[in-house]
Amino acid sequence: MVERRKVLILGGTREARELATLLSADPRFFIVTSLAGATNQPAKIAGDVRRGGFGGADGLADYLTASHIDLLVDATHPFASTISQNAARACDNANVERLAIRRPPWFPVSGDRWINVSDVSEAAGRLSEVGSRIFLTIGRQEVDAFQVCQDTWFLIRTIDLPKKPFRLSSCEILSARGPFDVDAEMRLFREHGIEGVVAKNSGGSDTYAKITAARELRLPVVLIERPPVPVGPSVPDAEAAYAHLA
Ligand code: NAP
């Protein structure tokens, strides 16, 4: 009997779920997907699932060794840079093979009015150029960086509602999970008198509708660029990751 390869998928993304589905159907692999545990009701995932941090790169290296992991796939979100850096260090230290799924970023097309910034602080500093009614969709963790924008009203969309109130002077919060649709995004922007959008350059199709909607309505988008990633082998999507492993 051929021994199955044990694969740890660092997840929290569509690509991680798609790869878990592909590998779970292949008897050559045994799959565990790891989630940070930040989302209350994560989408269903094929195979085994564990939740919660490992305790930094050293904790992850210990887990890889203790769980006899043969290969780690870093399929985390492009902005989850701490776990990607930890994964690279842990795999080096535990001598485990690593593959990353790096979803391509969005590139501007004709009609886009993008203001590219390197982080949330720079985004907050540029908002006065954009308008006073802003659609903010950057997750929950970094929203408080916009408390410096005293004269701005925010419509904030996150998957789960915040655990404690955001420290913004004026905002409304929407809880919703993608994929989103262009017509619905345009309606949302019109209903709330949105003058500009702040988003992360996450790439992928699930959250691209807001970028199209902004283009259609000629609204500026303050787009936060991605943090650097560790060097190493990477593929653009789950199918390519499966082809690489299989
Ligand atoms: P992060 O800043 O890179 O990681 C913070 C800590 O969370 C890590 O040090 C690690 O804790 C733990 N962690 C992160 N991902 C984990 C995973 N897949 N399994 C186990 N522990 C994990 O990450 P983040 O930005 O908070 O994102 C958390 C998760 O949400 C990621 O898995 C990511 O794919 C997903 N996500 C993030 C975004 C985003 O915009 N950042 C958007 C959509 C989905 P220890 O050090 O204790 O191991």
C-alpha cells in the first residue's frame, strides 16, 4: 500500500477550500486545513480542520514535526503576512517542503480611478482627496487607523461584526460575506451616497464587484498594496497547486 502524504493547508481563503476539496478526493493525500479561528462561521471545508494559532514560527515548526506533516501549503490571504513569514521559517527549521498559493493582484483597467497606497495609515491620510462618505472594506483589524479622519462618514463592511465598537466618529457597519455582485454594489453605493472606496488589493473574483462598481460610478478607489511575501515556490490557484502536488 502507498503511504499517504500528509498535507497541512494554511487556510482562510477560497483557494484553501478548493485545494482541500481536490486533495481530499485523491487517496494519495491526507489533508488538514488550519484556520486562525477569527471568523465565527467559516465556510465548510473538506477533510480535517484545526482552528487557532500555533504560537509563532517555533510553535508551527513543532506542530509540523509532531504531526508528521510532509508538505505545507500556504494558502492564506495575501494580507496575512505574519503567518506566511512564520510558515517559511517553520518549514525551513522543520525541514518540511512548502508551496504557496499566491493569488494574482488586480491590475487597473480603463476607467479605474485608483490611488495606490502602501498601508492603512497612508490610506487614511489620502481620504480628504477622495470625499467625505467612504465605503471601507479592509476587514476588522485595522479600521481604527481611520479615526484620524474626523470629518468622514464610513460605511464599513466586514464578514463578522466587530467584537468591540470601532473608534470612528461616524460610521455604519454592514456584515456580509462575498461573493458580491456588481449591480448590488452599485445600488449600495448610490443608496449611501458613497464618494469613494477604500479596499485591499486582494485579487480574485469574490470581492472584485466593488472595484467594477466604483469604475461604473466613476468613484475613486484608495487601494492598499500587498505586503511582501517570503521567497519560495508558488502557484496562482488551487488547480495549479494540485497539479504541482499530484
Ligand atoms: P496574520 O496577521 O498573518 O496572522 C496572525 C496570527 O494568526 C498568526 O501569527 C497565527 O498565530 C494566526 N494565524 C493566521 N492564519 C492562521 C492559520 N491559517 N492557521 C492558524 N493560525 C493562523 O493573519 P490575519 O491577517 O490575522 O488573518 C488570519 C486568517 O484570516 C488567515 O489565515 C487569512 O488567510 C485569513 N484572512 C485574512 C484576511 C486579511 O485581510 N488579513 C482576509 C481574509 C482572510 P500564531 O502566531 O499563534 O501561530
